[in-house]
Amino acid sequence: MRNAQHELSDPLKEIRETKFYPMLIDGQWVESKSGKWMDVFNPADGELLAKVPAATAEDVNEAVQAASRALKTWKHTPPMQRGRLLLKLADLLEENIDYLAAIDAIDSGNPVSAMKTDIVAAARQIRYFAGLVLEMKGDTLPFGGTMLHSTFREPYGVVARIIPFNHPIMFAAGKIAAPLAAGNTVVLKPADQTPISPLIFGKLVNQILPPGVLNIITGDGQHAGDALVRHPEIKRIAFTGGSTTGRKVLQTAAERMKVVSLELGGKNPMLVFPDADLKEVVKSAVKGMNFDVSQGQSCGSTSKIFVHESMYPDFVRQLAEEVEKIKLGIPSDPGCQMGALISEAHLQQVDGFVKRAVAEGARVVTGGSREKKAPFDKGYFYLPTVLDQVTPEMEIAVEEIFGPVIAVIPWKNEEDVLQLANDSEYGLTASIWTNDIRRAYRIATCLETGYIWINDSSSRFMGTPFGGYKQSGIGVENSIEEMLSYTQIKTINVSL
């Protein structure tokens, strides 16, 4: 594996020359028992990148068995030693930041500059949880002089971690940290579309962690994912992705009473009050949409903006002007401001939402179509889009688009906008813009949302619980609560 002292070669050429990327099971690189492979495509040009194994239930079982064997030692490894190994992994991740970010940009279509930020964030997550290993404390309960009651936290065992396509390295590295720190072993399944960078991350893992502590399987959700969720030795499942798939995971896991956490979709509102600074709000609206990070393919993006009618015309005009400054680029280019959507199918889905919105009466202020000019014509590039004349009941205002599309809706009074913001099956994030701190807190306490910004958007802070209400998920992440969720409590009673 490369390190910071190596020069960066041509990552795209390297991926295509490698052609086949096997899975990581028990510290070994293996193909699927079926001999079948899945194609992985480059979002920037639609061409084949490489192939990865199409894992079967038999492959999943091998990964789980490897994790079970490793668990016997890993769960008894002193917490500080587990923490030291995770700190080494974080250091190695950052030492390879340029190489890994380049691979991640090719794999996902996200700008390489944003993927560098992702790697820094992943290393920060690993270090955070490595520092919490001694916080898995129990309690002693007073019960008189003849009895001693105490509680202990123990790992569940083998954890299934299923991650989406929008942040391949950050999720692969960052979302294994809490379960590993808590003493579990992990079977990781990356998204079908972006398995290459997590597999390359596995090479770093092999340098640091004992065999079987982390296993990485590839394949589609229907076969590999379903087999992983159903496996009887998996006691704890964490899934990040769409709400529809999340519900299926929860239903399947319920058959064996598995413990599940879900970080799912969102149709996240930004509420703009008339006393807010218009220029600052416009900047935050662009930032909150994550155009320059993942082309709007983010569950936390504030894609539905409620603007007071007194500001509405000026806001729409200024927002369109700012969005039009965003330049598409080839993801591996350091100057890329916005990359490509993940697949042709997803691009068509995003475009379908926009077309149906126009048919319902919305107006495309800017964007609203695929970029057909070279060098973007063969890839999955969609122009950053702003829609106005949107009404709350339109599909575009209700459904998660998961693409670079902002819908702007006017409002008249506070009671109405609060009702509109809460009238959603989702409740992941929200942003409130006002200079009245009393109003800000009043609105924040009334929003049915798990993560709220006041006069900001998109920012995430390590240690603050991130999770959704309603159909946006179960449980929280990025905080001590996440690590504790990977433990179960045992009570021991002693008669003295």
C-alpha cells in the first residue's frame, strides 16, 4: 500500500489495469464461491472501471465465521490496546490521503477536494471513538450490606455495517470505528456502485488490525445484503441508506430480534425569516445542498427552502445567481466544483422528478437538465438546479430527490411555515435563519427533526449526536451514544 512518501500515479489507469478487486475475508483476498463478478462503472464517463465479486450467502457466511473467530480474541483485547490500533489506522488513512481521495473521486463521482475532506473526517471519527474506549462503564447499585449489584457493558459480537454510495471512504472507515472500539468485529458491505475505494481501504486495515476483525464483502442488496441481514450470528445491524431499503432491513431483522440502527433519508427544510441577512442565507442554501461535496446526494441536504414572501423574489434571484457560479468538473480534477451523479439510472430518476415538477406547475429558474456538452456528455452530470413556484403538496416538495435540486417555497406567517416544515414523513435535519434568538429556539423546539442548525447548514460536529425522527431513522451516530449502542448490558448480583 502507498504512503505519503510515494508519488501519486494515475489512479484511473491503475484501477482499470487491476481489473478485478477481490473481497477481504479473514485477512485474505478472495473471490466469490460462485465465480461471478459485478461491474463497477466510472460516473465521469460511463465506462467500466473494474469488477468486484458478486457475493453469495456462502461468501457471507464465510465472512461472518471469520469475524466470529476473531471476536474470541478481539473482545478480550484490553480497550486501550484496541484504541491504539485504531489510532494507527487513522494515521495511516491520513498518510495516504491524496491517493485514497483520488480513488474515491473516481469511484463515486464526487470532487477529489471533497474526498480529501472526507478522509480527514473519517480519521477524526476513528480517533474520537478510540479515545472513548474506557467510557464503556457499568454501574454499582446500592442494596444494603449483604448484596452487591453491578452492571457491565459487553459487545454484541459480529456487527453488520451496510453503507451507501455517497461517501465511500468516509463511511467505510468512519462507521466501523464505534463497533470496533466497543469490542465487536465487523462485516462491512459497501454500496453496489462504489465498492472499490472501501476495498482499497481494506489494504490499510490488513496492515493494522488482526485478521477477521474487519471483513469486506461486495455484492448487491438482494443477495449479499439480504444474506448478511438474515445471518443468525449477526446480532447487531447498522444500515445507512434509503428509507425503503431501511424498512426492509428492519422487517427482516425482526424475524430474529436483531438490534438495528438506521440512518435514512430526509426532505430537509430551511426556514428563512424576514430579519435574516439575505446574502448569508443564500450562501448557506448553496452550502446546505452539498453541491460541491456529493452533487446533492446527501441525506442531510436542505433541499426544501421556505422563504418569507417579503424576501422571496430577491432570494430566488440571488440563489440562482450563486448556483450558476458552480462549475461542473471531472471529479479527479483538483479544480472540480461539482462532479457526477452515481449512475445513469439515478440521473434519470433525478431528471424525472424535475420534469414532473414542471408538469405540476413549478418553474426551472436555473439548471434542470443533463449536461450534454463535452467532456461531460458521456458521464452522469446533471446541472445544479433551482425550482420556484413550488407548492407544498407537489412531489418535488415531499419526496427525497437525492440530487442537486433545490425547491423554494414562499410563506406568510410563522404558524403556517412550522406546520409545513413538520408535514413530512422525514425528520433528519433542518436549518433556521433568523436574528431573533428567542424565535430561533422556539421554532427549533417545535420542529420534528433530529439535527437542527440555527444560522448555519450542513456542518457536522464530532461528538454531537446525529440521527433522525420519524422515517429518517432509528438511533444516533457520531457521539458516545453510538459506541454504547454497540454494547449490551449484563447485570451481576452477588450475595455477600
